[in-house]
Amino acid sequence: MDLSNYKIKKTKITNERQMWIGKFLDRINAERRHPYKPITPARMGMILSPMNLSQIKAFYGECNDARHFSKYFWWKVK
């Protein structure tokens, strides 16, 4: 099986929830270092799945106001 022509298709952002998940991904993945792999959009979607859109917006504001975005994010999620 030849996988040299295989390419991953990027998905387009189709709704506002995906846009907010992308904002979380950008901030969290920017602070992750070597032993940790970047978080995928699907994983972030599962982490934020119990929240509705207004809760996600408020949570982003809380994380943004905190001293360390990712530390606050993981503390609050756990």
C-alpha cells in the first residue's frame, strides 16, 4: 500500500463553536512543549462537549484573564 500520495484534508470552520474551539487550540498548543503532543480539534471538542456556546465564551474569557492560560484551563477542566 503506497501512502506517499495520502494527504490530510483540512476541515473548514463552519460554525461559531468550531471557531471558539480553534481559539482554545491555538492558545493551548502554543504553550505545550516536547513531551506533549499538540491537542487535536476532535479532542478539544470532546473536552468542551459538556459546555454550550455561551459557557465556552465565558470560559475563554476566564482563561484569558488568568495569569497562565493553559494552567487555568486544565485546572478548571479537571
